[in-house]
Amino acid sequence: MFYLGIDIAKVNHVASLIGEDGSILIKAIKFTNSNEGLQKLIDSINDYDQSQIYCAMEATGTYWLSLFSALTDKGFNVSVFNPYQIKSFRGAYSNRKQKNDVIDSIIIANFLSFNGIQQTCLPNDDLLALKNLTRYRSNLVDNISKAKIQIKSILNKVFPEYSDVFSDTFGESSKQILLNCPTPSEIMNFNTRKLANLLKKASKGKHGTDTVHKVKNLARNSFGIKFTGDACSFEIKQLVNQIIFLENQVDELNLKIKEIYSKLDSHLESIPGIGKTTAPIILAEIGDINNFSSPSKLTAFAGIDPSENQSGIKKSTDEKTSKRGSPYLRHAIYQAAFIASNNDPVMHDYYVKKRAEGKHHYVALAGVERKLLGIIFHVLKENRDYRPSKSS
């Protein structure tokens, strides 16, 4: 039996082949992430019986997918491991603080030799599509938030009183002002009737002439800076148009995500705290629930298991979470736990109990997150709606 360890990278991968006794048979085959690179790898190990070669790689970003697919198509047995598993093994395998592609490929081969073959399949097409789209949505929402922060920062300079008029700076009425006359001087020069009509239409009659007069009075006496007004106005208008464009994209994206998620019939929305936004994220990031043999394995995958820091007989008890794994999954579980701890009686009682024991808010909430992950595990494993029990 032979073990081929592959260190994955964006452009060039590195592979090393070892024997059952750990002896290095081929060291550092460098090959590109392409058909030509794959052929170079196969040619390099051609002297060995393919049926006896077992391959291993880390699930590094999305870079492993193409090579995994190509190797399995060629009939190779390929195991894919979590980078954190390899990281832990690296420390036990070698005391030297060395890390490079060659050493890593040998360590990965040895990890496979010591830990055995792991059955790995490409993710379900719908799950993979859902993962791509929910992560894309997260990036769009982040960009919208950044644009809003920039606008508020500029308004604090040129028109600090603006927030006194609109409770929501980015509501439809406020957007009309920011698109047409975002600075005090522009507001003063803008036609009152025209602006009132814009606000009336945007707010469906809630705002009109009275609001315009209030804005103009504040603009007249604003303490904002007078210089760079044109540049600030241009920047705000650009940013508002960017927000509108991105919000429209998010709306379209939500429909696509809903379409794919509905085909998977996951029952996640039956769980307290999990809604139409967080359910697709959780399902996509977990992937195939059969990859996890227990709720604790799923909790560790999410990075919500307590981290442990032990020296001699002294053991840390600060109960911080390990924060390994997908930050998208961790954030979605956090959101669900926050909602559940406030709205679901069982989760709320559990949270209150932990707080009464002297736990910090975030520690108590992490406990709710772990309970939720346990429920998620069973709901996905058994493919059914959540049924709360008296002992929950």
C-alpha cells in the first residue's frame, strides 16, 4: 500500500509518495492545477500499482475540488481532510516549526497512513450551489453595510443634524434626499415642491412638505463643514446608487436561494430561531449530515466546541469557543441562538439558567448554540421537523 499526500494551492500543488513503513518513495512532485499538471502527477507515480495508491489532501478553500474530481474520475481513492486535522497532526508529527509545500505533502501522506482512508464524495450539486450563493449573498450584504457606514461618516462631517429627520437614514424617503441633494447647500437650493413630491411618493404619503421644511431648517443652521461639499455630495450619491444596485441583487439572489433550498426539504425552519435567511446558510455549510457521526462532531466542525487550554494539572475554564471551521456557519448559528434565546421558552429558560449560574452572556449563548446544533443534527439525520420534548 502506498500513500500520496498532496499539498493543495491555488496554482501549483505538491505531492509526495510514501510506503507503508513511512519511507519516502517520491518527494515533491510539483504540478499545476490543470489537465497537464494532472498528467504529470500520474506519469510521476506510474511505476507503482494505482490500485494500491491512496491519496489524501486538505479541503483548502475551493482549490481541492478540481483535482479531487479529476483523480476520482481516473479511479484513484482520494480522502479529503479538514485542515485543522492536519494542523494538529503536524504538531505531533514534528517538533520543528517548519512549514513548506514539500514537508506538508509528506505530513499529509503520513496522516493518511496513520489515520486510515476516509470516504469522501463531492458535495451534492444543489448543496454546493447553495453554499456558493449564500456566501455570495453574505459578501453583498457586507458591501451594503460598508457603503452605509461610509455615507454616515460623510454625513457626520457635512450635515451632522441629518439623523434628526429620519429614523432610518436608508429608508426610501431619505434615499431621495441623498440621491438628489445630500448636502445642506444643495437642500437649500432644491425646489421645495419638487422635493416634497419626491418624498411623498417614496413614503406613500407619510412625508411631504412638512418634512422638507424641517430638513431645510436644519440645513440652514447646520454645523457641518462647508468645504469639499461637491466632492462629498458626489460620493454620497455614488454610494446610494451602489446600495440600491446591491439591494436589488440581494433580492434576486434571495429568490434563487429559496428556489434551491426548497428542493432540499431540510426541515431546518421548524427549529426555534432558524428562519428563511439562516436555514439555507446552515444547510449549505454543514453539507451532508452523514459526514458527522454525532452532535459533538458537528459542534466541533462549527467551531462552537469549548477550547481547552491545559498545562500540567491546571486546566483553563474560561469556556471560550474554538472558533474553528466555517465563520459563515458560526455566524448563522449565533443569529439563530440569539433569536431562540429571546423567543423560544425552552431556549430562553436554558439561557436564563446559565446566566443564573454566573455565566457571561456570550458563554450562556454559546450553550444555546450547542443545543441548537444538537437539534439540527437530529433533524437532518432523521429528515423530519423538529419536535420539542419535555426534556429539551
